[in-house]
Amino acid sequence: MPEPIAPSPALPAEPAAAPDGATTEPAALPAVRSNVVIVMPAYNAALTLERTYADIPHDIVDRIILVDDVSKDETVDVARQLGLDVIIHQQNKGYGGNQKTCYDAALEAGADIVVMLHPDYQYDATRIPALIAPIVSGERDLMLGSRFMGDPLAGGMPRWKYISNRFLTMVENRAFGLHLSEYHTGLRAYSRGLLETIPYRLNSDDFVFDQELIAQVVAARMGDRIGEIGVPTRYFEEASSVGFKRSVVYGLSTIRVVLRYLLHRLRIRRSPKLKARRPAP
């Protein structure tokens, strides 16, 4: 792991009816204090990082780690000015490769709960207390911030992206036996036990890393430990966004993840990626 270098929010969306296993209302955090570490996989986030940071509820967060993937702007300088712990990749490792460094660093820092937050200001960081509450209470091990429990089109999501997200979510729900409203979010929270159980380091270094991770959680018989809350959608010029061609590649890669999971579950072709490192907690 690279050596760390020293260190107009939107209104919350009205959540729709909750799918099975979802959490919609913010829960009170238990009195027992958990070590909460936020990780930010960053690439060219200088224009949005400060706004994202300002929305974080710092009273419940112990540490914020930003992993920079060879940004061409001032992301690192802004992060240092904000006092974040910064890790700089010497070469671009991709979105998935960046997350691997993020989770390794968070676990090494003693995190009980790891929140993955995109620094592009698309996701409302003020929702973090509600996101982690089911993990703190022991009810969940993975929480997703879903844009589809509100109205993502009203927040500026392109219609083609909306349709493709709906299709992929339907396919994944059928394959994984879940009832989630969204799988493709950049706001997530994990328990330490979950990250120590699944072999996330074997995953892709590309964007499909997130879907491989969920497949690993389901394969480890922890699908009932996944929940979600609603978060508002924010699309604007400075926010990062995957283009249409990359989205097509991502969609096809997600279908391959689903097929790999089904072949593994049916014992037709077992995958090392879907074998837990240890029994689920």
C-alpha cells in the first residue's frame, strides 16, 4: 500500500415505500461508539471535494481518507488543505483498484464501519448517520444509499442512465434473490466484519468492482444483511459522470458478474472470487 501523506446542499428526498430489508427513516445511533472511517476514491475532484467535505457529519466520523488516482487537477492540494489523510497512487489503478486501497487503509486504521463516499458531490453526505445506524446497531453489514427511493430524474439523472440502472437492478435482484431499489450507488457503508469476510482484493480494478462485491456478499450468505436508505440525486456540470460508451461496457460487465454468480451457485463453474475468506460473522 502506498504510504499516506500527512494530512448549496440539496434537500433530502422523500423516500418511497421501502423494499424488503430496506431502512428509510434515520435511526438513532446507539450509545456504544464505533470507529467510523470515511474513504473517498478520488480522481479530478478538486471542484467538488470541499462541498462534499462540508456536508460530512464530523461529530460521528473518526477519520477521512482520500485516495488519489493520479488526478490531473488540484485534488491532492485541496484534500491537504482540508486536513484529510491522503494516499497518492503512483499510477492510475482504476475505480476498483482505488477502492481496494481505500478499504485496506480503513481496516489498517482500525475502522469498525467504513463509509465509501464519492467526492463529486452527487451524494448527500448529511445522510451518513442514517446510513450507518443499522450497521452500528448490528442489523446490517452493508448499507446502500439509493437514488431510486426518491426521484432521480428530478435530480437531473439522464433518462438513458435511469433506464439502464432500472434494467440492471431488476436482473441483479432476480439473480441474487434480493429486493433492492439500486445497486449502482457511490454512497455505501460496510461493517469491518463484512470486509474481512469477502475477498474484495480479487475484484476488478474497473467500475464493476461494486457489483462483484455485492455478488461476494450474497455468495457468503450475507444477502439478508444488506439494507438501503434513500438519498437525493445531484447531477451538475462539475460532477463526475461515466459516459454512454463506458456505461455500455459497465452494463455488459455487470451481466457477466451475474452469470458468474449463477454458475458458481449452481456448482457448474466455481469462482475463487465468490469464495469467502472466512465464515460470515
